[in-house]
Amino acid sequence: MHVWLLFALCAAVIMYSGSKLVHHGDVIAAKTSLGRNWLGLVLLAVITSLPELFTAVSSVTIKDLPDMAVSSTIGSCMFNMLVIATLDFVSRKTPVSHMVHEGHIISAGFGIVLMGFAAIDILFGSHLPVITNLNKIDPLTIAYPIVYLIAMKLIFSYEKTRLKDFVQEEADSAGDSQQSLKKAIALFVFNALLIVAAACYLPELGDQIGKMTGWGQSFIGSSLLAVATSLPEAAVAFTAARRGSFDMAVASLLGSNLFNIVILSITDFCYLKGPLLRSVSPVNTLAALTAMIAMAIVVIGLTYRPQKKILFIGGDAAAIIVVCFLANVLLFIAH
């Protein structure tokens, strides 16, 4: 029982420190003028994804659990889509897909592409070459960050005016804080260290839970660890939604999905035994395909733009919830 309590404690630390990290990061960005440009939004996605990054890296470097590293990262993408669906519960009478800008289709589309590459690599990567002079690095590992940067450039070019307006608004809000830059940096580093400690301990707890329950690494990673490490993204999204910034909530979650694929690249460089995605169970493909289906549903919702909810939720949001639920059932059965 103490393992579950420790897991809950780690999750609580990540939730609390993650939200504080975002706040102090906003203050730092505003007081250094970083928050007044496009890099401010990119920084937000990176900051909220720190738990996924540290959990994945510590899984392969400390515990030698590549399956848990991959499943927790891809599972976080799946959980982010579930958070987008649950935003409908706070959007009153109108589905979120009708309230937000259709430009999010670009983020979702790139997410589908990157996740598709990951799924192909897991299933068929053993038939592809490796870069032998870089610790047998997968060529796609180098491609992921390049595609990510292309996605960021296209998103910024397409939504330049709206993004600049939002970033300026956020920077002005954070800039009004009475907190000094030195104090913000100190608290940012402190909360980052708390997240690092909790994230490094999560794989150990996940391994213990797996041995105690008989659940596999893939199920533990894509469910328990994915939820725990995605709590900062959820906190940011619901905070934005409560103040009516549904566009920012959706953008932050889809942007986090894109950066999560970059995390797979970073983790691959840290995994010295071989290409990361070629060293894990094919079961992880299920989580990747589920995330792709969920993002495809988002694209459909943003294209069709339903105006009414079915009871308390839109049809597209309900579909995402059903897909994610069935996927977790299948992951549990397949473990």
C-alpha cells in the first residue's frame, strides 16, 4: 500500500510544482521580454513537458525500462487528448470544437504525422538502417525535432496575429507580478528540482507496482505514469479554460503532444543499448494509434464544428473519451 501512497505523493508534487513552474516561467519570460515573442509559447510547452522528459530519461538511464519510457511519453499524448475532450464540461452550452479556431488543425495534423512515424518505427524499425557512429541512433530520432521545428514555424506563420496578441496579453499579466526576477528564477529552479526528483522516482514506483500487480510496463506507463506526468498540462489547460481562453487550452495540449515526440528523440540519445523505439513492446503501438485517432477526431470536430452538445458534451469529445477508454481496456488485457 505504501507504494501507492508514494506514487500519489509524487503525482501531487508534480501537479503542484508543475503549476508553480509555469507561473514562475511566465514571470521570467515577461520580465526578460521573452514572453513577448513566439518563444514564450514554445517555452510554455517545454516547461509543462518537463515531467515527461525527466521520467522518460530516468526510465532508460537509471532503471533500464525502455518500455516504460516510451509508453509514458506516448500515453501522455493520449491523456492530453482526453483533457481536450473533458474541456467540454466547462464550456457551458457550446462544444469546444465550435469555440476554438480551426488553425489548431495544423498542430493536430503534425501530431498525427509524428505519432504515425513513431508507430511505424515500433513495428517495422528493425528493418530500417541505423546511424552506427551515434550509438546506433535511429534516423527518425533526428527527424522528429526537425519536423517539430517545421510545425512551430508553420503554426506561427498561419496564426501570427492571434498568437502575438495572446502572448502580449500573457506577458502583460505576468509582468504585473510583484515578484522579482531573481526570486522567480530561484523558485523556478527549486520547483524544477522537485519535479526532477519526483519524475526520477516514478519509474521505480511504476516498476514496483508492475511487479506487485502483474501489470506490464506498457500499461503502467501509458496509464499511471502518463496521467501523473501530464498533470501540469491539465492544470494549465483548465486554468485557461476557466478564464475563457479555450484556444490557449487546446493549443497548449496539442503543442505538448508535438514536444512529447521530441522527448522520444532525447530519450533515444540517452538509451545506449540501441534504437529506443525498436527496443520496446509492439503493444505501445496501440497507445500511439489511439493518440492518432483522437487527434483525427479533433480535426473532424474543428472541420465540422458542431454547434450543440449531446447532454453535457459534444459528439467529438465523447468519441475521444470512448476511444481512450477502450484503448486502456485493451492495453490492460494485452499486458
